Amino acid sequence: MTRRHRLILRHTLLGGSLVLLASGALLVVRERPKSYSPGERVEGITSELERGIPPGHPAVRFVDVARQAGITFRHFPGRRSTQLPEDMGSGAAWGDYDNDGDADLYVCDIAAPLTATAAELAASPGGNRLYRNNGDGTFTDVTAHAGVGFKGVAMAAAWADYDNDSRLDLAVTSYGRLVLYRNRGGGTFEDVSRAAGLADLRGFWTGASWADYDRDGYADLYICGYVKYAWRPELSGRSSKQFEALVPFTLNPSSYPPERNLLLRNNREGTFTESAAKAGVQNPGGRSLSAAWSDFDGDGWPDLYIANDVSDNAMYRNLGNGRFEDISHKAWVADYRGAMGLAAGDWDNDGDFDIFVTHWTAQENALFWNMRFSQGVSKPAELKFTDVADMTGLGQVSLSTIGWGTSFFDYDHDGRLDLFVANGSTFQDETDPSRLAPMKNFLFWQKSAGEGFFELGRISGEVFAQAHVGRGAAFADYDNDGDIDIFVVNHGGAPLLLRNEGGNAKPWLKVRVRPTQSRTPVGALVEIEAGGMRQVREIGSQPSYLSQNALEAHFGLGPARQVDRVRVRFAAGGVRELKRVAPNQAVTVEQ
């Protein structure tokens, strides 16, 4: 056990005991404290949330280039009717659908209010978009030609080659139904939702995450169900409590029972079978928004973690026989908060995957540290996590915000994972009730595992001084210059395409995986050793919020001038290694 691990464990155990003792004493001598109202400034807490800017911080800046890149899309062109489905979306997904080596972008939209008639929906300028990457920093809207212009209350999108024909296909979720587009090649897609067995699955569907959970070489799909929403006009003027805040009844997820989740097992002939209950991952009590597939226990099988809103989060351990074990409470991750965004990554470079969760206001974001290696155990062991957000600088700073899209990514290439969080309110703008209140986004730089994260948005570009109603966020090196860029969907407004300027000053390596059994790289585990540091990434393990990152592993190398070893463990089985790989390039590892 390292000194840092010992300190975290000691503070976690002793801190918990001291808090319980102190809480008991304070209850005797003090009156009940005043309830905290979201957005309120409290002296000594919310008035001093930020850590100072540390020495040695990166000189990397992000610039919004969406419009000059040709992305003129504007989310939700209609007027809100104060209903929950309208306020939750939407996300985006990066994927190279035409196999030209450039990341293309699919963006989801709320095409019209729920009160719109069929004719009004058809006439709306809104709808989902597919932007083809031109390879020169610009994009072309090819939605009509491609045939993927879904119109509705769209939530999430996710790419995978479900039929193993070497072309990425596309899943789309919405309030109402699921859509599956099969890539026919030549830049066009076919809606195969009914033929694949998805058309009759009706519900309020949110996050979508692909994984080969049974390791048969075919990608399966997990779908998050949020709530069983129903519009009742007589309740439109009423309010109810969401935690301690008063919100309109029709915007409170607690007002509605949870929706079930779906596990769509790939039948290998172009159809899917809904198997969530049989596999034990239906999560019927969770109001689910995001789900991450990741091998948390290191046994080679993808496990599942689910971020639930106003209900316990859930973790399911893959038993390797088509079934899962619910270890949510046993692993200490059955967290009851308002969870939205989700990322899985090895933030401390100790070899196992940790979990970052974004939350509703006054709840702090969470960083669940995976303690599997805390006792020096390198084989699969009983999973335990503990929330170290406060100790690492990620907790109190988020008290006054509402977090959504997020991801671990090494934006300055120092070999340590950083974090981005898209923030945006669910409360109406006091000056314009037809809109939601905007918030500033977060950019967290990790100085070291011991010193934690520092919010550097205020020195990382003018765009971080702007307030938006952020929702989905998707990450990719869209311009192939070696550093990771960010696309953010802003509710009711123009999106952000945040181009990373300066992140490629240090060496890097991009790893693309091409399996022979399953043609989808999702679930591949990529490890590198460079400059005495070992790093690991799992492709597809970061669902963000209603979004998907590019299906590749990206590494910053710090001072290293060579990658000593690249090791790829393919999702359906098999390992391949490369030795002495030059930096500053994209390498493709074939099985």
C-alpha cells in the first residue's frame, strides 16, 4: 500500500468516526441549522469554494470554434412548456462512420415542445444532425443524405458496429422510443428499429451504452430508463420538493415512478432480445440517466455502474455466465443523490478504474476511488469504493452548480487524467421563465494524485467565463492535432466546440483498436508504459451524459520520448503487445 493510499484510508475511516462523534455533540449544544437553499452563498462554505491556482499549471487554452467549423445547429428551437422531458436533453456522439480516420459528430435535439402538434413538429427546423468531418477542421451537415434526421425529444446517441460489417451503426434514445440506424456504406443509413426488435419498446429512454457483456463477439446495448412521465394539466401550476428545493411538480423526477432499464442482447443475426430482468440488471427502482460499462474488478468481464437521479445508484458485477450480481451496497456505491453525468477512469494511475459522478445542486460531485489495489492485491478482489471528492478538490467547488456531461481526459498530456464538467441549471431563468438558468463550466487539472484537482477554467479561455445551460459533452481529437477537444450541447442555445490549443506541446499517443472477432472496439483495455509510468484506458467506458466519446484510447506521455510497451486486451478475448512505439502518432492495433 502506498503512502497516499494509507492516508486516504486513514482519513476516510477516522474522518467518518470523528464526524459521527462531532455530529452527536453538536446536536446537544446547537439548534437545528437553517436549511440550505440552492444557489445561496454561505460564509465559509460556498463563499470560498475554489482552490488557488497552483504553480506549474498548464498554459493550455480552449477556444469555441463551433460556428467557424460549420456547426450552426441550435438546440431546441421551440418554447418550453415546463415539462420534464424537455429540460433533460440532449447529448452528442463522436464516431468515424465513413472510416476515413476523422471523427464525425452526431448531435441530438429536442425538435419541438411536447405540446406541438404533428404538423408543428414536422415543420420545425429542429431535429438531430450528422456532421461529416471534412478533415480540415470543418464539418458538413449530411443529415438528409445519410437519413438519420430523427425528429422528436431526442436524448442520447451511441455508435457501435453491432452487425460486424466494419461500419459503425448508430443507436438513438428519446422520450418515446428507440431508434437503430444501420450503416449501409456510401454515407447512408437504414432505420432498422422494427426489424431489430426495438420499435415496440416505449418509454422515457435516456443514456445508451454499448458493450459485449457476454463476450460472444457481438456488441450488446444497455438503455437507461428515467421515469414514467405523464402530463396532467391540473398539476401544471403546482410545486413539489426536490430534496429541499421547491420546483414545479411537472419538472420534479420524484413526482413520477421510475422507468425500467433495458439490456438488449445481440442475437447475431441483426436482432436483439430484451434481457435486463433475466440478467439481473433491470434496476427497476432507479431513475437512470447514465450507465458505464467497465471491468471494475479486473476479471476480464465488463461490469455495469448506473447513475440514478433521486434514487440509489447501482453497480452490477458481471458473473461471466450471462448474469450479474447486485453489489451496490456491498461496494459502497449505492449513493442516493441526484446523479446525472458519469465517467470511469484510472485517475490515480494505480491500475483500476474509478468513478466520477456529477450531481444536482447542493450535493457535491463524487469521485469514487476504487480500493481494489489498496492492499497490494493485483488479482480480482471484492470491490470497495470510497468518495474522495472533497479530499481531491472536486467536492465543495460543485455545491452551487448542477453537473451533467463529464469525462476524464489528459488535456495537457502530463500523463495524469483531468476532468471537464458541463454545468447548467434545471431552474427557470428568473428574468425569462421560458429559458433555464445558465452556469459556467468546470475544467479540473490534476496536479498529482496526492494534491488532487484544481479548477482552472478561469485561466483556460474566455469561453469558461461564459454561462450556458450545459447538458451533454463528448470528447475527441476531431482535428487530429494530437490533443483532445470537447463538444458541448447547450439546452436552448448554440453548442460549443472547444478546440484544445496547446495540449499537444507534450508528447502523446493515440491507440485505435481493430478486433477480428467483434469489429467494435468498445471494451478493449489499452495499457501503456512510458517514462516509468503505467497508464490504462478502456475504450467506451465514459458515457458522459447522453453522449459518447471517440472510440479510441488517448494518452499524454509527460516527459517520455518513447512508449516502451503498448498492450491491448480485446473485449472478446485475446491480447496483443507492441514494443518501442514512437510518440505523436495514431497507431492501430489489429487482433
